[in-house]
Amino acid sequence: MIIRYSKKALKFLSKLDKKSIDRIREAVAGLTHTPPEGDIKPMQGYDDNRKRLRIGSWRIIFKNVDENNIEILYVIDIGNRGDIYK
């Protein structure tokens, strides 16, 4: 499985310290396992099967995409709990 980050997610990661970045990347890597690891819930109001992963006060919004029989985990956005859903 390939992991891709959106520009918005990479921008948020660039503002964090190394320890926080490692924590988030480790959690995202856990999503590639079968079954996915972490506090995952489907998001309501979207029809593209996006989900959210909770890591402390951060939220990661992602979805699984299948392109030419290659599974891709697409990280749409990363942000703080209060700001991510706006």
C-alpha cells in the first residue's frame, strides 16, 4: 500500500516538531495494516468513504483509493481537533 499526503497535510506537518511528526507518521503507517490500527471512525456527510483517525488532539482525515489495482492511502488533511472539521 502506498501512502500519499495532500499539500494541505504536508503544510501542517512542516509546522510541527520532529517528535510530533514521528508520532503522526507512525499512526498513519498503522492504517496500512490489516485491520487498520487506531481510533478510526467513518465521517458523516461525505460519499467518498473518508474516515478520521484520532491521535491525541490531532485528527487525520484519510480515504482508501484503488488506482489500477494499487491500494493508495490518501491523507486528505491533518489538523487540531477544533479546526479540522470546519
